[in-house]
Amino acid sequence: MVTVPLLLVGAGGHGRAVLELIRHCGLPDPVGVLDDDPASAGLPGVPRLGPVAMAEALNRQGVAAAHVALGHNARRAALGEWLAGLGFALPVLQHPSAVVAGTARIGPGSVLLPRVVLGAAAEVGAHVILNTGCIVEHDCRIGDAVHVAPGAVLGGGVTVGAHALVGLGASLRPGVAVGDGAVVGVGAAVVSPVAPGARVGGVPAAPLR
């Protein structure tokens, strides 16, 4: 967990959710937020410091930690790796209500929102969003920059490849594999492997056009 005030990147809806998490943890407010949208209203009570490119100067001024609060998987991963290359620490952010097994492992820059359950020996990559109320059971393997949406349930031993999206309320049977960059639709029941880049939905899940 972060121990120093950090810089947020992204002032949209996910940024607001991350800000609430930080405040629920009793941590100091972020030093500021960066966003490339000049029309962005920023985040409540947090200074908007300019576009994302300002991160390099802020790091030189002593801002040591950052978090990319963007929902877009590829953009979140790219910016997270860029910030790490500049020397920023990318702490894991975990809501106090999350239940995390002592044997679980979580990569840098990831976030666990309220009521997440992460099971025994589960491994979560870097820049991952485990969103509100999702369940990731024992021995799951979650690749970098995955988004597991609210209410999704992953049975034991599920593998989710990098940059994949598991949609709202989806259920994945134990041991199933979802390939890199795949999208699992809202409420889908995944009972067979999902190929890299595929889009599936329905009960049972089948390829979507």
C-alpha cells in the first residue's frame, strides 16, 4: 500500500473511484491529477496539474509515487510502464473492504476496489483493475492490464491473458482460460476456452460478431 502522497493520472469516472478508495483508506489526498483532456473538470478537492507529460517534471520535483486511473487497458499499461521508467513507484491500491489471501500476489500499479475477494495463491499482474465486488478464486492467474469488471466471478484456476476484459457479472468456470486481449461480455457464462482477441457473450458464452 502507498505510504506517501501520490500523483494520479486520469480524472474520469475511474479516477473518481480511485480517489474515493484513497480517502476510504485514510491516506493523504493525491498531490494532483494529470489529464490530457483540456475540458476535464478534474477530481473533487484535487489540483489539476496539467497534461500527462507533466509527470516527468513532477518526478524531478520529488513526487515519488503515481497511479494510472484509466479504464482503457492498453493506455493504462503504457502509461504505467512509462511512469515506472521515469522512476515513479507504482503502489498497489487496496480498498479496506477487499479480502485478500495472504498467499495471493499482486503486481505494481494494480487496484482492488470495494468488496473484492482474491483467493489463495492467486497471481495478479501489473496495472490490473479488480473492480467492485468481483471474486477471483484460488490459483487464478491474471495477466497484466486486465480489467475484471464489477460482480464478475472467476472460479479456481482460471487464467486471464494480458489486456483482457471480463465484463460485468460474468462467470468463468474453474480452470478455463481467456486469451490475451479477449473480451467477455456482460453476464456471460464462460465454460470453454476463449481465444486471444475474441469477443464472447451469452449463456453459455459463444463468439460475438
